[in-house]
Amino acid sequence: MKRLGILISGRGSNLEAIADHIARGTLDAEIAIVIASRAEARGLEAARDRGLPAISIPSKGLDREVYDRLLLDELRKHAVDLVCLAGFMRLLSASFIRQFPNRILNIHPSLLPAFSGLDAQHQALEHGVKITGCTVHFVDEELDAGPIVIQAAVPVEAGDTVESLSARILKEEHRIYSEAIRIVLSGRYRIEARRVILI
Ligand code: GAR
């Protein structure tokens, strides 16, 4: 069984959705460790309530390389095959990323390359797009830029607020993250330049 390491910083709803897919048998994997970058991350409690191994490694005040070394040690200790960033609000160092070539996924609440970075849903509303969505992509050394595994489109409706739009996008996030993990763990894909091609 392939082992997931899930990194969070906050609420952890994507983590919970992945755990639900595993529990329902629609994703064949196990969560080896949940790591939060903040001790107060709500997702930590949700993970522990489900009996998942969950720890916090607070990042505050730590140099990036030092922090990433701690992360790496923990992920190695738990023999993690695939690292899933699920609302993990930190940049990872190039040396960390090189330890997991095409073995780190991230979920982002926009149709990349539009609206990378922080507050993607707010950016989409401000720009006035009619369609936005979410993206699961491989993590490379640039922000929100690696090869795209799967995307889902979500309409922006008249009267949307950041909250209502975020909720509509989140529903799709919860569906596509597990789908992307399934694809990557199956190994039935190849990457050509930027394109992830399913085989
Ligand atoms: C999700 O909407 C995720 O796409 C976003 O943070 C939220 C985390 O929610 N991630 C980013 O914006 C990354 N740049 P969750 O903690 O409930 O999964």
C-alpha cells in the first residue's frame, strides 16, 4: 500500500476528503503521517479524531532549509511515497523538492496559471472571470507552476462573495485531489515537457 504524507497549515478539509476516499475504498493508499506547519492548525485535530498519526512542526522563526530538513526527516521516518500539500502555506526549498522528484502534489484554488499565489478566489472575483476552478499539479521549484495532473472548472455566479465562491471550488477540490493521487500512484502517466499524459 502506498504511503501518503499530508502537509497542512489550517482547516484540513482536503486532508479529510482524502481520508474519506480512503475509508470508502475509492482511493487505495494510506495516510502515513499528517504534518502541520502550525500547532493550532484545525486539521490536526480532525486527523487525530480519525486516528491518523498527526504532528505539528511549527515553522515560525526557522530558516527554510532547517525547517525543510525537519520535514524531510519526518517524512522519511514514515516511509512516505507521495507528499500531498493540502493548504500548506509555505514554500518548499529546492533541496527538499529534489528529494521527491515528481512525488509532491499541490492543490490550488484556481485554474492555473491564472491566479497563482495567495487569495486565488479573491483574485478571480476581482478580475471578473466567469469561470475559475481548482488545479492539482506536481510541485517543482517555481510557485504553483509544475505540470498539471487534473483541473476542474467552476462557474463564478452573480453575487458571489469570496466565501460562496470558495465553497463551490472546495467541493471540486475534494473530488479532484483524490483523483489526482489515484493517477499518480497508479503510475499510468508520463510527463512530456509540461504535459501530464495519461496512459
Ligand atoms: C484550499 O482551498 C486549497 O486549495 C488552498 O487552501 C485551502 C486549504 O483548505 N491552497 C492554497 O491556496 C495554496 N496556495 P483546507 O485546509 O480545508 O484543505
